[in-house]
Amino acid sequence: MLVDGEELVSFCTYAEKDDIPSTTLTPWIGFVYTFPQYRGHCCMGMLLDEIEKQAKNENVPAIYISTNHIGLYEKYGYSFYQMMKDMEGEPSRVYRKELV
């Protein structure tokens, strides 16, 4: 998470599983959110960079994101991987970034 003094700016998760059930794909970045007043300040990019550094240190070959956004994660080097169903059975776009 990112903070500005006592104020929460942006956060996300880095976990073995996310909202795509029954998959061998791992790890996942999830629940990415930046509060409106901080958008446009590269906060999400800072979070993604930090998670990617950690994943590389863990020798993770690739990392995944499940989202319905188009054109957002591509800016950070993620590529569309495939459509998958989320835990509620809804279609979700899965993005992947190679780390090695």
C-alpha cells in the first residue's frame, strides 16, 4: 500500500490466488485501487513495480491480473492472456507479465 502521511493513497494484493477459481496460474495482483484524489500520479505503477521486484526475488516467471479494464494494464507491460470465469461465473480478462 502507499500512504501520504496518515492518508491511504493506493493499495493492491499480491497473492497465490485471486478471483479466478480452480487455476494453476499464480501469483496474482488483485484489488488494485487508487483513491480519486491521487489518480494520475503513477501510484499504481509504483505498486506494480514493487510487487514485480518481490516476485522476481522469489524467482516467479510470470504474474497475473484479472480485470475487466481494457488499456490500463497494457501501459505497465501486461499482455492479454485469455478470458476466464471469475468466482461468480462472470467472464474476466486475465493479463500476464513475464518477469524473466
